[in-house]
Amino acid sequence: MMNSPSTSAPTSAPLTAADLSADPVELTRRLVDIPSTSHEEEAIADALHAALQGLRAEHPHVTVDRHGNTVVARTHRGLPTRVILAGHIDTVPPADNLPSVRRPDDAGQDSIHGLGSVDMKSGDAVYIHAFATLAGDPRLAHDLTLVLYEGEEVATRYNGLGHLARHHPEWLAGDVALLGEPSGAVIEAGCQGTLRVRVTAHGTRAHSARSWLGDNAVHRLSPVIARVSDYRPRDVEIDGCHYREGLNVVHLEAGVATNTVPDEAWMFVNFRFAPDRTGEEALAHTLDVLGVGTPEAPAEGFSVEVDDLAPGALPGLSQPAAATLVEATGGNVRAKFGWTDVSRFSALGIPAVNFGPGDPGLCHTPQENCPVEMIVTVSDQLTDYLTRKAR
């Protein structure tokens, strides 16, 4: 049952084990009201670590570990399968949207407003609540691993999930992983890969009144831009999920002065590719389309640099544990077009999906808010899933 709407701030008292299992809606507000901008996650990690440690008094089969500001709690009940519930605890910087407020959104829905309410403290709250309430429940069908990690909103080298994969991969062992990224309370399966290439055209600078003495780098780059513009991306269906690829120029710079032929022009080209391609295949395809050679052997007058490459993740919905989740959510499944950390689990051989409350279109906006009904729905469906036997 939903609580009645309230605009009052939740208590600032320390989180306890009882708070984790009381109400995922209230817990969402508690988490939102602990500031945790990327690189400043220590306070929320301390609070969650202490509260999860408190569960051990009643549930001695629960272990709680920590690496930096990433907290991992696990049940050890000897159940036949293990489900990983993962979510990042950091946010982007505030935009006058703290503390949280509970009030109707623009559509009149009872909602939690505030930084991270969508991305992704409502998802964290639902996952924490499920772990705390089911850790000792005889209905639990899978052992659970709860991963609350730092550094997702910043450069990859800070990502707490990546740190665990390198330093404590045994903490991430499991049969299927759920990532609490906002997905509108439906399953967004797998994720597309992302590749960013910097292409630079080199020319010769000259006064524009004597342009024949120069070599215009913009003109040299323009046929490459035309090839990107003319590109026709694939539509790909995998496990019933429809992925749409895209190749786009996303940044462009050139020019010295208004009376000067530029000697350099460069652009970033971003390729969002379906998860049936490996990162190497995506890079080879992109370079073939651009026609500018490779980083090691660029075409004359060009240089090429791979700025970023993150492979996608196959949906893995045919796995028994994943199929049970699809069943528990009424078959509401769609492809994930953006890149998420499900890719890290895929690299470990663990099928993973995105499943959380909130409209992803509101991420990182001052208007960020999550409907209470969506939090309740995801919480109920997650509990149903975790107490179902895998087929």
C-alpha cells in the first residue's frame, strides 16, 4: 500500500537494518537526502555499510564486504542459483534539487523529486529493500548478492564495479545480474556498445585571399562527414529485443580566423552498435565506413584515434534465471539502446538486464523525479521474481 503524499523531509537519523526493510519509497528519500556526488560517496557508503552490517545479527549467513566506497552484501544459504542486484550510489552534481520532496509531478502522479531519485537511488532502494526483507525469508529461491558501487557517473577508471571485476571477481559470481538503472519499470535487456573515434584532417594554413597556397583541412574532412551522413544503420533483433544502431558526428572543431584557411579540422564520430558485434568488429566496421585508414596506418592527410570503446551486452533472456524474471514482470521487455554496466557482467559471462523505476529521460535534469507507483511496482515484481523457482 502506498503512503499518503507528504512534502516533509525524511529523518536524518542514521540508517539502521530496520530502515532497509521498512518501505522502499521512504528509503528512496533517505538515500536521495544523503549527498553522494561522484568522488564524494564516502558518507552514503558508510551509512549503507553500517546498516547492512546490522542485518547480520539476525541473519548470520549474510556477509558484508567493502572495497573503497563500494559495498557488497551476500547471502550464503546454499540455494541453487545466485542473483546479483547492482546499483551505483553516486550522482551528478546537484541542480538545486536537494533535499527530496514528495509531491505530484506534472501529470499529477505522487512522486519523489530530487537528485538521484531516478538515477538511481530509487533502484538502489528497491534492491536494498529486497535484500533486507528476503535475506532470511524461507521463500527466497536464489542466493543474493547486493552490489552498491561508486564512480559510475564519471570516467571509467573510477567505476567501482570495474574495480571489483579486477580486484574481487569472486564477489561478483552469479547466474544472472539485475542493474537498477531507470528503465520505466520494464526490463531493458542487454545494452548496445559504444565507440568514439577522433578523426583529424591535416592541411596547410594560408591567408584566404591566397587560398591556393594552402590546403583547407575542413574541405579534406568534408567527404568523411558525407560518408557518415549517407550511412544506413542496421536494425537487429536478438532474443526478441530490437536494437537500432547509429553512426553520428557528435563534435566538430576547425578554424583559425575568419580570413585564414584552416590547417586542422577534427571531429568525434560515435558508433552505437548492437551487441551481436564485438568491440573489434565495431571498430573495423567504423573505420571501413570512414575510409581514413587506421590509427596505426592512417590515410594520407589524416590521423585517427580511438577515444573510447565499450562493448555491448547480449540480452541473455534464454537463461533460466532471466526467463523467470521476464515471466514475473509480465513479459514487459525491450532493448537497451544506451550503454550501461550490464556490459561488465556480460564480460564476466553473466547475463544481465536493466530493471528499475523511473523515466531515463529525466536523468541528470533539475526536474528529476520518480513516481511512487513505479517504485512500488518494481519492488513487488522483484519480490515475486526472487521467490519464484527458476524453471
